[in-house]
Amino acid sequence: MRYFFKFFFIYLLLIVGLLYILADENINDLSGNDVDSTVEFVYEEF
């Protein structure tokens, strides 16, 4: 059960990270900024 919560927490973090990237890309597309800097920042965090 302990492993289940561990993997669930990691999976949840990945989902939140992907949603953050998608939302940030949409915001950047509207404002016209580059998306590469955001992707690199997220990769450095993980």
C-alpha cells in the first residue's frame, strides 16, 4: 500500500506538470512568447 501511494504521488506530479506545460503553451501562444524556455525550465525541475 505504501508503494501505491508513492507511485500515485509521482503520477499526480507528472499529470500536473503536463497540464502546466499545456496551459503555459496556450498562454505563450496568445502572448507570442517562445515555448522552448518554459519546456527547458520544466525539464530542469524534473
